[in-house]
Amino acid sequence: MCDVRQSCGRPWRSGTGRLVKADVHGRYSRLGAILSAVLLQLTSSIVSGAEANTASTNALPPKPIPGKLQALPSAFNHIGGLTLSDLRTEERHRTNLISHIAPAVVAVRVGRAMGSAVIISEDGLVLCAAHVCDRPGLDVVFNFADGKTAHGKTLGTNHQMDSGLMKITDPGPWPFAEVGDISSVRLGDWVLALGHPGGFDARRPIVVRLGRIILVGSDFLQTDCTLNSGDSGGPLFDMHGRVVGIHSRISTSTTANFHVPIATFLDTWDRLASGENWGDRTGNQANAGPYVGALGFSEENGYRLFRIEDGSPAAKAGLQAGDLIIRVDGQAIFGGESYVRTMQDMKPGKESVFRIQRGEQNLTIRVKVERTGGFGGGFNR
């Protein structure tokens, strides 16, 4: 027997005579179409969201914007002798500055390598030297002066210039310092070198050294700040509290050292942030650079020496403070930058020919170049 609600294989009718079964099928079809449209919209939204998340994940961190120049005490712009009041004003400014920038300076450990570095963003981007980073994708341990630690990875490394980028992967926010603008750096500017010479030591605060810019090149800075092994990768700050360089190569004289200018990091930011590795590492290996031991400053028609290091190749050859170097190995010298570039081409163990002016005399002096004994390799004077 068929129930009154069953069709027994035939379309069943309501009391009005309409085909009820056919109507039900029509409603199901419309409902199915609506559900399909809803599912399609949901699927599209999910895919779009996933693509957006992927794009967000793969997006490079933005290039840091240089911090603004702040008004400095007039004592910093004073020419001539300083009064006791001027000196006290400068000291107060530096003390206040150090308290603001020191928390962003960290000691780093990459495998067996140890050095220093500086955080430049709240989310944990860190500037360092390439010879400390070694290569992209390595684990990094960050030690803060207050004893805390964090973990992260190395990103890009430019071994040609010795610049490197790291990222703290632990959740922040992190203390950070602003970057500077190399165009505002001038010879004689006061600077602060911060770092962890000898490696991290929880019993002491971050070590701070005061010095001055003694040479500005297109791809390097030189200061008379005292640096030692373990300072590699640490920051050089201007008196506005901005990072203007990263410690790179130490001279045999601990008071004549080279720093990677901040412009190098900014000019190659996308390559560093994307984890690219480039440049010849052999140029940044310890004990690989030439060493002469003659320090000086730029003049319009040469490089004027003001100090000859005891026992150095320059001293052995007879170079003297006051000599004006005008040619090296046949290359004309037009100042400090051209002298340093010529130094890079010198070969340890070989003689280089220096043409100099000493008073009214023009002399030729042969200097047997030696190897540097500092960290970070590269070139030294």
C-alpha cells in the first residue's frame, strides 16, 4: 500500500491538483545553486586571504629612514679652546645620549664567531659586519647588556663591503636605534663607538669609546676610536644618536680603525633583506690585508702623514710624520680615499714604491708591505 504522501512511482498531487513533487525538485535545484554560489564565494575569499598572507610573508622589510638631525649644544660647534662649562655641557649630552642608544647594542654569537651588532627596528632587524654573519640562514644568539638573550637568523651578507643583516625571530618589541645619513658626516665630527671588546661579559656594561672621524671615503669611514677584537659589527654613532657606521676592520694601531658607512646598508637594502650573499670573502679574512703603518689625512695634492707606527714597514723604510705622499706604485694620490684604494692593491711581502715630498725635497722610498694582524682583514695602513 502506498502512503498518501508517497507517489508509488507517480507524481503526487495536492488537493489543488498541482504537481507537488515537481515543485519540490525545483526548490532543491534553486537551493543547490545558491549553496554553490556561497561556497564559491567562500573559496575565493579563502584563496585571496591565503595569497595576501603569502605576499605579506614574502614582502621585504622596508628600508629604514634616516633619523632627523637634532639641535646640538653650541659647544660641539665651537672652534678654538673650550671652557670648563663647554666640556661639562658636552659630557652631559654624551651621557644622556649613551643611556638612549646603549639598549639597542647587542653581542652576537654565530656558531663559533662572536661580535657586536645594533638593532635598528622595533621588530628586530639588526645591522652587523658580514665577516661576523658569515652567510645567510645561520642561527644567531643575541645577548643584551641586561643579561637577556634572544634568537634569530642571519639574512643577507655583502662580503665585498663587509656589511650584513640579521633578524631577531623571537617576539618583540625590541629596543632600537635610528640610522643616520652619511651626507651629514664631516671630518672631525665627534662619534661614539659601542661594542663588546673581548666578547660579551655580563659583569660589565657595554663599552663606549669617544673619538673623531679622521677620514671619510665613498665606501668607508675611519675614526680614532679605540677598538679591539669582539667589537666587529658594533655601531658607530654620531652625536645625534644615529648609526652612521658599523665596525669592520681594525688597524694594527687600535686607534685607527675602519667602519662600513651606513649608506652601504641602505644602498643594498633589498639584497640584504632578501637574504642574498655576495662578494669575495677572502677579502675579509683575518690577516689577509696589507699593512704599512703610516697614518695621515687628506690634502688637495696628496696624503699628509701625521703618525708612523713604531716597528711598522713605514718606519723601517724611513717614512716620517709630515711627509706628503703624492704617488704609490705609479698611481697619483689625491687624498685619503685614493691612498686607501691604492693600499688595497698592495701585496704583502712585496715592495711598494712611494713618491713623497719632504720639505723642499722629492724622494722615492721603497716600503716592504707586511700583513695586518687585526680582526676582520681587509686593508690597513
